[in-house]
Amino acid sequence: MINDSDRSSITSQRAVIWSGDNWGVKIDPGSLRSDNLGKTSINALSDDGKIAAGQSEIEPVITAIYQQAVIWSGENWETKTRLGSLRSDNLGNSKVVALSANGKIAAGYSETDSKTIHAVIWSGENWETKTDLGTFKSDNAGLSGIEALSADGTIAVGFSSTDAKGQRAVLWKIIYPASSESGSNAPNSAHIQPLMQPTQ
């Protein structure tokens, strides 16, 4: 099973899943919009290929068009689960870039209330628990993101802003059940342990 995006036209980019004999079956899993239009992309699959994850446009709001993290699952990937964002209004952009082997843990990045991007883990029932991994800046400001996730979902790697200039590679260890809190109020010491403090 293979996943990718139809890039024939950037204005109509859609996620597509190829399956069946010689990958002859092509499935467009659809978008989070009620009219099923808008851009979509798939960035990760579970080991058995039954769960796909990525990003989809959501219903347009007055001021913006957002693309948010989404899980496609079920028969022919027909069940679409919007994962939302780290913003208090659940708007803004977010994206899944990696899944655990069983597809029950999703990792990526999300916009926050401070209009920055933070690394995030979605876990729990229907991926409802959102855990903001924060940054390595002392005030938790700046950017962070996840690039890859271990098969069991306990190790994430990516990047983070630091108190020094620029960004550094980071490894996080996530202890489950993860916290549903986010930002500077999250009990990171109990749930998220940085395996490697980046060199300042």
C-alpha cells in the first residue's frame, strides 16, 4: 500500500491511496470540508496501512482557510477524524507527519494561541488527547516540530528553538498516558522528558 498526493495541479492537490493488485485501485479519501473539496495530503500510514494521516482543508472561516491534521480510518479510509489544533478556539493550521506502528499515536505540529508552531502528540481515544511538547526556550516561546516517531510512539525527534539563536535537533521521550494540557502549564516533567538537551 502506498500513499502520496496528486500534484498535477497545486490548486487541486488531493491525497490518494493506491492499493490492490499492482496498486490498481486509487482512492481519494476526501477532505474535512462538508463539500469534500479543498487540498489534502497524506504523510503517514500505520504498519498495516489501515490508518492514514496528514492534513486537510477545513470549512472556510471569515478570515482564513486553514489546513488541519486529519486521520483517515475504517473501511476504505472513509472515517475522517479532525484532530484540531493547540489553539483555544481549535482553529489554525496543524499537520500529522508521523504515526506509531499501530496508528494510535499521531505526531506533528500545530499552531498555538501565540501564533507560533509547536510539536504536538495526539493520542488516546480517537486521538483526542493533544500534548504540546513546547520548546527549549525558557519561556516556551519559539518554534518546534516533530519529524519522526518511533514504532511504539514513545520517542519523537524533531527541532526546537532555544534561548541561543537558531534551532537545534531534539529528541523527546513521551510517557503515556500523555497530558491533555498544553503550553507552559503542561506538567512536562511527568509526561514529556527531553532525552537530549540541545547544545546552546
